[in-house]
Amino acid sequence: MLIMGIILFGLLVGAVAQLIVGKSKAGIDWGLACAAGVGGSFVGGLVISLIAGDGLALRPSGIIGSLAGAIIVTAAWSWWKARDAAPVN
């Protein structure tokens, strides 16, 4: 049940990150939302929670860090895909 909760939270955070970055013009990419949400939540949430002194408890600082991490992952992925698609002169 915990794993299902983590995946659903990751999907939610990843979808919100895509809306913030502006990648949702063509719709939400749920694969990217899951990867960015879970990866960003793990790294960003853990780092911010530890810096804030909250430990591993669920606190607002961890949720904000999760969103920040997902935004960074989504923006980096968008930049990488745009760089690959750009024509080489």
C-alpha cells in the first residue's frame, strides 16, 4: 500500500511540475510525470527535509522539496529533448 501511495503522489507531483514548467500544452506525459515525480520527490524531498531538520517525517518542507525536485527533473528533461531535436548547423 505504501508503494501505491508513493507512485500516486509521484504522479501528482510530476503532473503539477509539468503544468508549472509549461510542458502540458500537448497534454501531460504520464511516464515523465511518474519518473519526475518519484525521482524528484525522493531527491528533492529528502534533501529539503534533512536541511530543514525535519528528518524523514512528512512535513511541508519535504512536499515543497518534492515539487522543486520534480520541476528540476521536468525542466532538465525538456531541455534535453529540445537540444536533441535542434538542427545542427
